[in-house]
Amino acid sequence: DGSGERLLTENFYQEAPSWSPNGRIIIFYRETKTDDKGRGFSAKLWSIDLTGYNERLVKTETDASDPSWSSLLGN
């Protein structure tokens, strides 16, 4: 019914959420400006648990987007 919904994040541009196999974590990507004039953007992967208080950057060697879970990662 939509009651109890709340935002887990409040930043600029976030997309492609994907639930972890155990249903406790959401991974997504966020684009942020790379300069003050808004000419460039960087895409990074982030994860957040269902409490909304444990947001973490997922380190990658390059920009990343459209995350999905692998059974190789476990729960």
C-alpha cells in the first residue's frame, strides 16, 4: 500500500538497483559530477543495507554501472 516507504539515499543520480540473494543489501550505481562546471560525470557502485545507515562505496578500477549479483559472491 506504500505506507512505510522511505528514501534510502538522497544524492544526485542513482540507478539500476539490484537486491542481494539474501535480500539484505541493495547495490546500485551513482553518477556524480567530476568538476564544478558539470562537464563530466563519474559512475561508481554503492551498496546499502535495509536500515539505510550502512551505505558503502564498492571499489572498482574504473567507472561501473548496471550491477548484478553473482552466486560466486555468496550471501
